[in-house]
Amino acid sequence: MTDVSKQRLLLATRNAHKTREVREILGGGWIVEDLSVLPGLAEVEETGETFEDNAKLKALAASPHYEGWVLADDSGLEVDALGGAPGVRSARFAGDNADMAANRALLLEKLREVRGQERRGRFRCVLALAKDGEVVRTFSGSVEGFITPAERGSGGFGYDSLFIPEGSCRTFAEFTSQQKHSCSHRGRALAQAAAFLRQL
Ligand code: ITT
């Protein structure tokens, strides 16, 4: 039976780690579905040059097929010494079919000669909120930090084992989920989206 006290939303993602994090961050007041409820939906080509462009593309592709709020997350890691790469190509850094282990290995390789402040970077997340086939708002969050010389920790996903947020000595993969969400790019963007949805 559907719990009418809870709001429903579709997170337009095929990344199960994002779904888990969004469920943890939003908490029990929301039923968060993901693209597993729309198995026939074609994969969106992420042709945008910015996180915002790609988040909008993903939200707009799913919205006509879902009654209610659709939220799409485009996110990634920018590294200063690499001119902002991998950026919007974070999921495909080592090639279109590369897995995250290959993406992390390539990042470490590219930064092999880079020291200190030059290893500075940030995670960014842009969320696009859509309804009835139109983007209503976007929200963004970022977290500054540094890229480690080697992987550390087993929590999180993606580049977490290579990222130390500023002011910490641990990687995101060494944080608990709650510690990560309290300062992460996704936690920050989602706090704004949740506040917006609550005041409607
Ligand atoms: P969807 O497009 O289906 O949402 P995706 O994984 O392809 O899934 P993106 O295009 O937004 O998503 O790529 C983001 C990549 O950036 C993701 O695959 C991770 O490698 C990385 N990333 C994003 N947020 C992260 C986080 O919180 N921790 C570690 N890595 C993250």
C-alpha cells in the first residue's frame, strides 16, 4: 500500500550509489524511485558542456514519463592541475566504457608529478528539478579538497577514495555516510532542493 504521508520523486539516474545517497540525505519523508521504474527509457547522451546542461538533459528525458517531481544529478570531480578535468567527463574519464577503477587509475597517473596545492580540486553536483516535461529549478553544491597520491578507504563510490575534503585528513571513502553527506556537493545541493520542495 502507498504511504500517502510520504512524497514521491524520481531520481533520473542509473547510478545506484546516487540513489542510495539521495535516499539517505532526504530521509524517511520521501519515496525516492530511480530509473529502474522506467526500464524502457533510452539512455541519455550527456552532450552538455556543463553539469547544469547535462542535469537538465537527464531531467527532461525522464519527466514526460513520470507523474510528479523528477530530479536529475550531474556531478563530477574537477582538478586544478588538469584544467578542471575530468569534470563533466568524470564517469568516462578513461574512455566511454571505462569502469571507475580505470578512471581512478588514470587520475592518479596524470597527477603523478603534481605536488601540494596543485592537487587541489572539488566535487560539484548540479540537480535539475523537473515536472510535466519542464525544468523548474536547478540547485548546485560543491566541496573543495585535495587529490590523494594513492587510494584510501573502502566507503563511498567513484572518486571518494582519492578525495580529501579541505580541513580533513581522511578521504570521503574513510568517512561515514552521514559525515560525507554533511559536507558533500550532493548533500549541499540536495539540502536546497529539499527546502524548495518543502515550501511549495
Ligand atoms: P547517471 O548519469 O545515470 O546519473 P553517472 O554515474 O553516469 O549516472 P554522472 O554522469 O553525473 O553520473 O557522472 C558522475 C561521476 O562522477 C560518477 O560516475 C562518479 O564517478 C563521480 N562522482 C559524482 N559524485 C561523486 C561522489 O559523491 N563521490 C565520488 N565520485 C563521484
